[in-house]
Amino acid sequence: MSEQLKASVRDRVGKGAARELRREGLIPAVIYGDKKAPLSIAMSAKDVTLKIRSGGFLSHIIEVDVDGDKHKVIPRDYQLDPVRDFVVHVDFLRIGAGSRITVEVPVHFQNEEKSPGLKRGGVLNIVRHTVEVSCPADAIPEFFSIDLTGTDVGDTLHASAIAMPNGVTLTITDRDFTVATVAAPSALRSEGSDSGEDGANESEESEE
């Protein structure tokens, strides 16, 4: 079941109109896509802020009720005031029948207590907290899980360790990229002669 937000049609656009909306506790937003004209709307700043702070805002389908006319959308972007950090604008993408979208999905790591490497003081070095996938708009995964059972110091966990649901594909297809590694404890890394090479490898993966 999709989440819901209420909105009203916004007749005026521009910086002056946006400032006036914000004084009324509203924020400007736009709904676009699905081969239809963009729709300028105004929404409760409080409601939108709560959605953003609850997490996963950019990967959840939302039903926006615009003066009784319901639109199935997914947030694509939002802007924050650079000084006071409040929401100033949101972009929503319409979801049509059979639509596929590209989204970032969080990666969760399970069974840390069953990892010999972590038990011995190793450190889980997460290279990617999310992975980008293409998926049906109505079947966005909440998260992916990687099982750490049996992992040891020096092991690398690649994208291939993630079980993809039907219809969900990674957008990076030319390599089995690194998601995390089980690194040696810092004391051992400082003593080991290979520490420089390990650090370089991790840095290269992080910049992918």
C-alpha cells in the first residue's frame, strides 16, 4: 500500500509565490512525467518534512491527493535551504502502468555474530550503503540483505552476493563491484606490510 500526501493546485509560480507559500506552512512542488503536462502543487511543509525524516523518501511510492484527484508518484528530488536546512521544493515523477524506474536501495548486513573475521576483531568496511537498481515502479525493494556468515578477515563481498528479486536488475553490469570488505583490526593493519595496498584498493572501490 502506497503512502499518502495531500496537496492543492498551485496557480502562481516564481520566487515571490514560493516565499508566500512557505509563510503559510506550505512548500511548492511539481508532478511531472508519464507523457503528461507538469502539475504545480503546494503541500504541507510539516507533512513532507516528516516523510523525508522517516527515511527512504526517494524510494517509496506515494499517492498525492491533489484537490481530490489522486496521482501515483515517486519523489525524485528535493531541495533544502542551504542555511536553515528546511525543505523548499520537491519533484515527483508520475508512475504509469508498467513503469520501470531507477532507484537506490539500502543494503543491510546480517549475521555479524556468525562472522569469524568480525569475532576476531575484524572491521566491516562498507563501501556502498546503497546499490542502484532498475525495477518495476510498483515493486521497489525496501532493502537488500547480505549474509556475513562465515566471512573472515580479507574477504570481499561483491554485488553478486545480493539476491535480486524477479524483475530487479543492477544498473552496473560491467563488473561485480565491491559492496563491503572484512578488514583487519587497525592494530594489525598498522603492523602489516600490505596495509598500503589494502588502503589503496579500498579507495579505488569507494571512487567507483
